[in-house]
Amino acid sequence: MYQRFYGLRELPFELTTNPKFLFLTPRHREALSNLQYGVCSAKPLTVMLGEAGTGKTTLLRTVLESEQCRHVRWVSLNNPVLTPEDFVRTLAARFELSAEAAESKAAFLDELERVLRERRSRGEVTVLVVDEAQSLSKDLLEEIRLLANIETSEEKLLLVILAGQPEFAERLNDPGLRQLKQRVALRCEIAPFELPETGAYIASRVKTAGGESARLFTREAVMAIHDYSRGIPRTINVICDNALLSGFALGRQPVGRQIVMDVIRDFDLRREDADGRQTAEGADADVLLESSAGSPDSADGEASSDAPAHAAARPKRFAFFGARS
């Protein structure tokens, strides 16, 4: 919608997982290398940790669709909140097993092992990827551990990658899951972006979409985006996309801090102070907006009025569907 206004070929901040927009910090690159090593060297169980929205799914897709993993067949389970019976039915469908396997755990295990052996004889590696692993019940974690035990005398037949939020690490410390934890061969963790990484991430996505980041966001806007997204890529995308939409409705280029703060207020986003406590934008919005009035950011022509007056005057982000006022 706003591509032509900003000189873009496509939308740069979509929430879909698209490896074309992959951006790697040193920590993301290390996690990617660990995942590739785990798959290529047939490690039975790999754990990847990261806050929601930090890019775990993107990294997994990048690995499994890479040239190094062209011999890999993978099955993904994105919603692990299942009963044991539904877990068997879901995996039977994903592994393309028979209807009998879907209704009987014994038949499921027999048929799965046969299929895995046939694939391995053809040089194929099978990987089960379970996302949102922190939501798995203890019973399902035990089922997954047993699946990871399917093997020949020389190698594992089913590799398992468990991707979850940081609290999954605490779950693995449960004494009842010690057997599962002992089988973790690789463990990697990705973290939110630092401020320079947020700027580089925004610039990278804009460039991939055919634009120039300096024409889209001011320096102060990027700083606000980082503060209130807390460096989480998914939240960065939400803020940037809505800020560009607002800028388009206002005819504003580049987008400055004021527009970003409007978006932050609309989404009720919060930032962390030096002690790690979350602070609501509404509590200090006026101070932040007034402090930016005399900064270089004001050169983009944004008003420096207080938040309520600005909120009443600004057009809605969807104003371009009708006549602009």
C-alpha cells in the first residue's frame, strides 16, 4: 500500500517467516551454525531457546531449507498443546502413516520405525521440529524422548529439535525430566537485538525490499523503536509497518519519533528501565515527546505539541482509504 510512496518493491516488515529477510547477529549466527551442525552430524536432540519473536522459527526454516540439508526430510509440530492420543494422530498424519497408526500407539511406533529405516537406507535424515516446547506437557516430553531413542546399532533414526522460550530451560531442570535433559546433545540460545543491531536489522529489511533506510526512519525514530520493542524482531516489524502506514497517511518522509510514539501508544507497548522493570509509554509520553521537539528529529516537520493534542489532530493510519483531511 505504501510501497510506492517510500520507493519500495515490496513490504519490508511483514510478519511471515521469510528467509530472504534473514538478519544474523553474532548470536543468531552461532545458533544457526549449531543447528546446521546438529542436523548434519545427526545429533539426536537439540534445544534452541529464545524469547517469543526473536527469530527461532526463521532460523529453523533457514537451516532445513539450506543446501547443506537438502537430504533432510522434516516434520514440524507448531502447536504442542495436545493430549497423548492427539499427539500420536498428529504425528501419524505428518509422517504420512496409515490410519491404523493414527489410532494405535503400538502400530504407530512399528510403522514409524519402518519408515525411518527406509528413509535412512536412501540416505535421508528425518528431523522432528517441535516449536513452543515450553508448552509441552511432561507426558509429551517423555513421548518425545522415547521417539528420539529410535535407532540402529550405529545411529539415531529420528533427530529432534525442541525450540522454546527461556522458561523451557527451567522445565528441563525438573528432576522428572532428567533423562530428557541428559539426551540434549546441543543447546543454543538467541537474544533480542542491541540498539546497533536494531538499526542494522531495519536497514537490512528496507534494503532487501528495495528501499533506503535513511528515507524511511530518522535516527531518533529508530532509537524509540528499539526502546519499546526491547530489541525483539517481531515487535520491531509491527512498529515499523504501522509507523510507515501512519507516515504515508500524513505524507511524511522520513518517519520521525513522533509518529513512532503514536504507534507505541496505540499498541500499548512498554519499555524496560535500567532495573529491567517495564514502563508504560503513557506514563512518560509527554516528557518523551517534548524532549524530542528540540532534537534533530524535529527537522522532519512534526509538531511538538503535547500527546493528547497531537493524538486528536493526527489522521488515523487507515485514513488513506478515504479523503485526507
